[in-house]
Amino acid sequence: MAEAIVRVRDLYKSFTRGTESIDVLQNLSLDVAEAEFLSLMGPSGSGKTTLLNLIAGLDQPTAGTITVGDQEISSMSESELARWRTRNVGFVFQFYYLLPVMTAYENVELPLLLLQLTAAQRKRQVETALDLVGLSDRMSHRPGQLSGGQQQRVGIARAMVTDPTLIVADEPTGDLDSKSADEILNLMEILRAQLGKTIIMVTHDPKAAARAQRTLHLEKGKLVDDVMNAPQPMRV
Amino acid sequence: MYEQMATSGAPLSIDSAMPLLSLYSFFLMGLLIGAVCLVGIATLPLFFAIIYAISLILKALSNGGSLFFKIALLMFRGLLRSPLRTSLSYLALFVLTAVLACIYTVINFIGIVTTEKDSNFKVIVTEKYTIPSQMPPAYEQRVIDLLGELPKDLQPVNGADDVIAWSFVGGTTDPTNPRPENAIFMFCVDPLKITTMMDGLEKKDLTDSEYAEMQRLTALMKEDYKRIIVSKARLDKMNLKVGQKIKITSLFYKDIVFDFEIIGELPDAKYEGVGFCSREYLDRMLSSFSKSHNNEQHPLADKCVNLIWVRVPKKESYERLAAVVNDPKYFSGPAAKMETASAGIGSFLDAYKDIFFGMKFILCPAMVGIMSLVIANAISISVRERRGEMAVLKVLGFRPVHVMSLILSEAILIGFFAGFMSTFLCWWLLGNVKIQIAFLGAFFVPSIVMLYGTILGMAVAFVGSIGPALSARKIKVSDVFAKVA
């Protein structure tokens, strides 16, 4: 197995609701290897999205450590995490979350605005990302003018435009028909295999989960199963 | 009479006209706000057109890759995404800045006319206890005589030419059916003093051509006392033209009919709605009255001077002169008083001081507060609706301060446009309508109001949006996505 790029150790996360404390993740440890495609499954409330948010630096653990690459993100401040995310993490959401007032090109360019890049560099990276997801001809379209699958592809282009080491996806196929879902999963597979991206995907769909190399099952905040999936051919 | 009231110990009752006046003021304020709302709505398409045009320009500029233009584009597009909410914020700020601009203008105007000067200022002689004053013509000469008795350095620079007596003449061309369309009000004065002693008609107040024309007209009036000059607005209202001869039956001076010849118009926006006639004509008419009425004097013959204005060079001149005029030994039938023009106007406005106080210290802060709440409400809704979007920006690496700035800048942009457009329209519309307040000259909105209004609009937008912006800043990404999931 390749060297672990994500290392989670003794992770706890609890939320307080009123006077009640709810343990969402309990004593969880896991490693994700570089260029691995990992899926997280489990029933609602099992803590898979919470785990994803913690690994992506969107939230901070109650206890335990998370290290991505050589940086321990669990001890970073909110501003440090924001800076770290820009460079190191790409996000893909179930509902795409594209800004409706911006074109596909502008949406993909958004994360680059925070980096010290020249206009030419930004242009080249955006065009490359959109080309990779097959939307070079839809650059000037706004999200409302694109289908769900196309919007999600813009979302993927936005996630990878900064060339992050890690891509996290929360139910990326949850809002799509099976054909579009296949296209998205193929794209993710390409990102992993050809560009060496590490992908962590939360899903409820066993078929989607089976497209990953490994599937982790969570229940009540604990890791209950770790399954290596059989390699599957890319469906076109 | 007032002294009697003061010493009688009788309780003072509340003036029954006050509730009516208050209601009228509220009605006027409501009317003003309603009218401003309508103007604001009418300007909405222009506002959105400007925002859209700027967006296009920014889009073109941002194609060059400039980060600044890209962020600015994001702000402008944010304004276009929810036209209803943007319109609401715009209208609230538009009404606020327009009404406050009007209030500021009124208060500023009062400030200017009631500011005391130290040198070369005008003072007024009026009756002490009666409004309007009805003083004998001899009072004018008596004041001139008193001026002559002052030490040389305290005397008016131009001697008797720095004294002017006003008589008010109101009349109609149709005495059987006097109506606003056939009535006229005139200042009856020495024609040669019109361009030296009438506020707004002096050389400093007119263009060279206007001044030259006024000089020509007043010289003609002096040549023939029947000649008059009238404002264009009044001529239009009465359907009269320059060159026409008219008969005016006086409404103030019973049984006196004037034969006037209209020889010219007053300069634009000066003494709108009124005219000027020669004192000599009124004096002659009052003198001849007795001949046709069995040697009986006209009842107003000794009461025909309504105001006397004096331009004094120094404060000391005024103080010494006022001491004599205010002394009943010298001016007793009727008793007179002398006060500075600003104090005179101030006393006249004293009756309205509660209204001005209310406008300044209750209405203005209340409006600022209410409009801030309206803005806060509109921006809060916007932030609530865009929580997902804000969360995504944070996910992509935008820091909390970026998100907060985006919300604040959108609100401030609306404040800028609403503030500028409303005050610009106030300035432009009122500048062109030229509303006249009594004899104080055309009411104008100072151009500085555009700057103040714009700053006020931006400040209120800032205050109103700071709460929602802070809440946007604190949006927790994991909470937003957890709720969506």
C-alpha cells in the first residue's frame, strides 16, 4: 500500500444540543493512501459527513488528530484552515453549490482568485479543468443553463482547478440520474488514476461505493467495516 | 395687550389651532414621503440599468484578469440576483436620504436667514404689538432723521438710500369675483431701491444681464409711477403680458383702484408670484382719496407702511438706533421696535420651533433607525437565503472577513446609489421648481447635500447590514451542509 496521505488518530467529535452531548464520532482511526479512492458508507447519523468535514478541515475535532500530508490540520485556526483548504482540498457537493450569478468559467475560477496567480495562469488552469470534465464548450453558460450532470462536472472542475492533493465528495451522485452518476464516477476514477488525486467520497449508494477501491462502513460514529472492492471497468 | 395678558394671571389655554397644525404637518410629511416613494420607484429601472451596465463594464474589464474587477463583478451581480430585495433596500435608503435632505435643506435655510451678522446687515422696524405692522409713513422719515444723528462712522454708507419702506398692496382685476387667477400681491417701494435694498435683487444676486435689465426697469418705474414689474409666474397665472395696462382694485385699501402698466418681468426665480409697484403711486392715491370723499382721509392713510428696512454698517449702529426706536418716547403711535432681520425672521419662525425640533431630533433619528432596521431585515433575508453560497465560499478558501466584506459592500453599494440618486433628484427637481418661501428668495437645495446624502445612504446601509454581515461571517460550514443533508 502506498504511503498514507490522510492519517486520522483517536478521533472524537461531539455536539452539544441544549444540555445534552451527542457523540458523533468515537475513537476513530484510519489511514487513506495517496491516490486512493475511498468511499464512506453508513446509515444516516452514522457520522460519515462529519468525518468528511473533519478531514477536509471544515470543522475541528473534539479530540484526536488529523494529519493531511505533513500538516496537522486538527490544531489549525479557522483562518489557517481556510488558507490550507484553498491549496490542498477540492470539494464536490451533492447539490453542486455553484454560484448562480456566475458562468461556469467564473465558478471554476473562484478558488483561484485567492491564490497568487497571474491572469494567464488562472485562465490556463480554468480551461484545463473545464476541458478535463468535457465542458470547454459550456464555459460561458450559467448554472441555470446546464443540466444536473453538467453542473456537477463544473463542480468537479472547480474542485480540481487548484490542483489539490485531496478531493472530498459528499454524495456527488445523490442528485443525479444513473447515466450522469456514471459519468461523474468515471471522472473521479480518471482524477485518481491519471492525476494521482486522493478521493474520499461519502455515499448512500452501494453501486457508487463499489466504484471506489475501498469502502469504510460507519455506524453510530464507529468504524465497523473496511472492505477492499474489486476493480471495476470504467463504464462509458 | 400682551402686557395685560402677562400681568392678568389668567391661565393660558392651548391654542385650538395647534392640533390642526400638527395634523397638517403630519399630512404634509406623509405626502412628502409618499411622493418620494413614487419618485424612488420611478428611478428603479434606472438604478438597475446602471448596475447592469457597470456589471457589463466590469465583466469586460475582468476579462483582462484583474482580481479587483472580478471581486467587484461578484458584488454587482449579487445585487442583480434578487431584484425585489435589492429594490426594497434601495427604496428604503432613497426615501430616507431624500426626506433627510429636505429636512437638512429647510434647517440649513433657516440657519442662513437667522444667522446674525456683525457688519453691513439689515434691520427691520415694525410695530411692537401688531402683526402685520401698520405704521404711519412719517416713521420712514423719522428713521432717516435718526440715522443722520448717529456719529459719522455709524451712519449707513449710502445715507437715506439704505432705508426702504414696504407697503403691501393686494388687488384684483375682477373685484366682483376675486380669485387667485385674477389677484396679485405687490411690494410697494421706492423703485430705485429695488436693486439696492431688496434681498435677492441686489447686484450680487443677479447675473450681469439680469441686473442691467432690472436697472432699466426700475428707472422706467421711477419715471412713471404707474409702471409695475411682475414675476413671470404671476403674469402667466393672470394671463397677462408685458406691455398690457390693467386696473387693479385694491383688496387691502378700500375704494382704491390702480391703473398699472406692466413694463417687465422679474428675474427668474426671484419673488415668484408677486410684483413691484411704486410707493409714489400709493401715496398719491391715498392723498387724492380725501378729495373724492368729502375731505375724509383714507382709513389706512396713516397706516400704510408695513415694514421699514435699514442697512447699518455696524452692530453699534443698530444698537444705538434700536435703543431710540424701541423707546416709546420717540415712536409711540403706534409703538415700534427695531430688530435685526435675522432676529425678525427668527421671531416669525419661533412659532414653528417645536416642529423644527421634532424634525431635527425626533423624526430624523427615528427615520434613520427605522430605515436601518428595514435594511437589516432585507440583508438578513438575503444572508439566510445565501447561507449555502456563503458556506461554499468559505469551503473554497474565502476567509470570514471576505464573506463579511462581500455582504457589507453589496449593502454599501445600494446605499451609495440610493443616496446619490435621491439627493441629486432633490437638488435638481427643487432647483428647477424654484419654490418661494415668503419673500426669502427661491428655496434651493445646497449641492453639498448630494455628498451628505450619499455618505448617509452608505452609512445607514453599513449600520443596517453589519448585523447580517457578522452573522454571515460566523456561518459554520459544517452546520450549513449538515442541515442541507
